[in-house]
Amino acid sequence: MRLGAVAATAALGCTAFAATGTAAAPLGAAATHAGPGQPNIVFVLADDLGWADLSTGLTNKGSGNTYNETPTVDRLAAEGVAFDNAYGGPNCVPTRAALLTGLYAPRPTNNLYLVGDLDRGGDGTLLDGAPQGLPDGDDALPREAYTVGEALRDAGYATGYVGKFHVTRSADQITADFGFEENLGGSNSGHASQYHAIDGTFNNSIGPALDRFAADYTQKYVDENIKPYSHGADDTALDALVGTDKHVTDAVADATVDFIDRHADEPFFTWISNYAVHTPIGVKQPRADLLAKYQAKPAVPGHPANASYSALLEGLDQGLARIVHHLETTPDPRNPGHPLADNTIVVFTSDNGGTADADNGWLSGYKGELREGGLRVPAIVWSGNERLVDGGVVDSTPIHAVDYLPTFASLAGAKLPKGLRPDGVDLSGIWRNESAELGTRHLFWHLPGYLIAGARDQRPETAIRSGPWKLSYRYETQDWELYNLDSDIGETTNLAAAYPDVTKRLGSRLIRWLDDVDAPLATLREGKAPITVTFRGTAYSNGKITHYDEPTRLTFQPGDEVPALLPTAVTDR
């Protein structure tokens, strides 16, 4: 469903506005100009951003957090296409693998489900998490994985990666194996151990190539790159940054602008992977001017108000403002008389749902869980050219991280390797409003292990979303849970027994998908008593589907995969 952004803004009670500062008007007046061919693509990924963290309500059904200030993202949402049913994976590793490969987690060249391992629940859990990643358990992609970087590089794009990468054994693989011609900051690390440089060098969790942007703030830098995009801080607070350590979010923006300038005369793809708003979160992590601003700001009723977290988020927004302003004011050598923005698509999203520090709005659950709060993310696509992005709308099509590789490949005219079938779909027609509907899609998540920590209690589970319905299977209890997300976005009322036809239809589709991707399952832990059930229906385990037409006594011993069981009737056991 597409909804005009002006109408949506009024309906959601939020304000669409342009970023303040000194952003100049775009060069030329060619919003409808077709451009010179292959569009530039700027993919901006936040880390752990909650579904309701943005101050706009366009991506989160009106539940935006107005304590936070994200005017640039809000502007892109109002002028572009804002998706309010966008999904990643449960945490960093599965989402980044899906974004890079266009494949769901169980595929052989993905096989990533969680950061670390799948036994993040201790030794006392009923089941033992499946192996993941590389043969030694490293949560990284294999060298043979085909990525969006390779697809666009082979289509003639300059490809650059800026910021966190994570799903690699080493920084060298990012350029050697994964298709990015330049890597500025990516490594195998999952987060920055601290956000500021020390004496012109970032910490060892950030790739050393980013250090050339790590010099202390100068007066010239503050005047040109911070003051024009600052809101609510006086010059005294900003001038106090001079001589202090550079923040990595600013360095990521520096590196992005530098990459764009060096490759403006050819189609470019730049992946900007921010470290914010991942932990560490505390008073030492944000830029000082932003921290002081939020420490002095009163809370907004109904929303969390964490000054350090919000300061990190607004710093990310300011970096994006610099990049968008640069695109809007830099002449395009391939498109004389027009700015780069007229032939560039900017995508903004997050890797997964928010942590306990974030604002997930009405959603239940957190990062690391298959509840909506762990999976839903903001997503926005924008361009200075309406022939690339016909904006001003909210689109409620469910979309997934696996969709970006086929979409970007389509935009680039890239030819994918023979036999490669991405799990995602091409969204570029929706962006242009050539096709406002994709029909009913089936989206899937599979997590054959545990993440039990703090408020999180994620156990082995597979889930499917189809239309308004979300169905999940819990392997420990052999139970199905069904929610209507249109009427119960918080997943409070299990409707599996009330709608047995829906449970059976989607359960059958889920089991066929497990079989299609040859999904591994968790196994009964050694030392646990055998599990015995009497069952009639369809089962999946060990890479195959089995049908039991009559009630059958099934016993699972320690070391056996514990199957997905879909009874012939919901109450059958």
C-alpha cells in the first residue's frame, strides 16, 4: 500500500521538513531528468537503530521519537519512499550477510544466524545450537560468497566500503574476495570499542585505512563540516571541538565524500556502514556538543530519553546531511548541468531492530530476537530525480534485507552468475511507482539456536510473514504462534488455534521453505532425556520432509535434530 507522504504526515501527526543549515539548492532544475544511465548508489546502514528511534513517524506508523532529532533522515523520508514494513535479521551478522549476498541465512554461502555462536544460552538449554559460519565456527562469509560489491564492480561501478563490515575473517578479504575496490574502516570487528580517535588514530576495531580521516578537529573543519549541519548548539560549543579527538561518525562521512569526489566521473556504489548507535553508549562516546544538547533537553513522554544514545544518533544524521548536501551541490561530470543527486539513489536503513537502549515503539522484543522489535527496521529510499525515486509516499510493502542485491543489480544492469537465484526481489519498480504492489510475499527467518541475555530470551525458532500474518514455530515446545500484525503489531495474542486454516497454510509453506534451503536445526543436548511425541502430520528434519498419515510415536535422542512438526490438525500431537 502506498500513501502520499503529505497525507501520511498529516495522518501520523508528524512534520516533514528539510534539514536546516546551509544546504544549497540543487544545481539545475532537472528533477525529472532521466540521467546518463547507470545511477550512483549510496547505501547508508545504521547499526542497531530502533524502529521508532527516528523523529519522523513515516517509517514507524506514527510512533517516531521526537526527543531524538533526525531532520535529514526525516527529510529523506518525506521526499522519498518511506517503508513502514521493512525487515532485517535478528542481529548484525545475519543481516549483513543477507544484505551482501541477497540470500537467506540457511543458504550454504551464508549460513550465519547470530553474532558469535548459537549457544548463547549456557550449557543448560534443552537443545544444542546448530553449527554456523565457516568450518571452524567463525561468523564470517566464505570466500566463494558472491556479493553485491562484486555484482556492481563487474557492471562497471567504482565500489567503496566505508565503516563496519564484520562478516569477514580479515579486512583484506573485503577487497580481495567481496567486490569492494576500496575499504575504508572495515574489519572483522563487530563494533567500535570507542567512538573517538586518540591522537589521530582510531582503535584497532576500526580498519586503519580510516585513520587518514582521524586528525583532530580544526577550526576550518568545524566551520565547514559541523556548523552548517548543527541544530540547537551555539558557536561557542562547536568551537570548543577544535583540537579535540575526531569522532568516527564524522570520519565515516569524510571518507564517503572523499570517495564520491574521486569517482564522480564514473558510476559509483558506496556502502556506508555506520558504527552508531551500537554500544558502547555512554557520556564518553558522543561528540561533546551533541551530548550537552541532549543532557539539557527534557524528555518526551512515552519515549526513552538517553542523552548519549540520542547524541550518537544525531551525529549520524549530521553525517548523512553532509553527504546529501554534497550530492545536491556537486556537478555531475557524467550529466553536465546537473548535480550528482539527479543521478544518485540514497538508501537508508538499519541492520536489525533496537536494543534495550533504543525505542522500538509498539513492537515487542529486542535485537537478537525474532519478535518484531528485533527484526523491523526503518527504511527510506531517496533521489534528486523522480524518475529514479518517485517519492513523497509511505509504502507498506513488506521488504527484507535480501532484496537489496537484486535491486541494485537491476539498477546497474549487472548480470548475476549463472545459477545464482537471490532470495530477494527487485524493488526498483516500487521506488519508481511503476508497480505499487508486489503481491503477497513470504518472508522468512530461521534461528536454530539461543540468545538468552538480559531482557532477551530467544530460543530455536523459525518464522514466516505473509500479508498481515506472522507465524512462528518454537522447537523446544513444538508450538506454533500466529499473530495478525495489522491488528496486533505488538504480538500479544496468539491466534494459532483460532485460525487453524491460516496456521496450516503458512506452516506448510514454512516447512517447504526449510526443505528448500536445507536448513539445519538445533539438536537435543547431550545428557537430556529423550523427547517422545505422538504425531500425525508433516515433519522437517535432517534436510527432508516426512509425512505421517497416521498417529506415530516419534522419539528424539540426544544428538538428534529436533524437527519442525506441523500437525494435520492444530490440536494433533
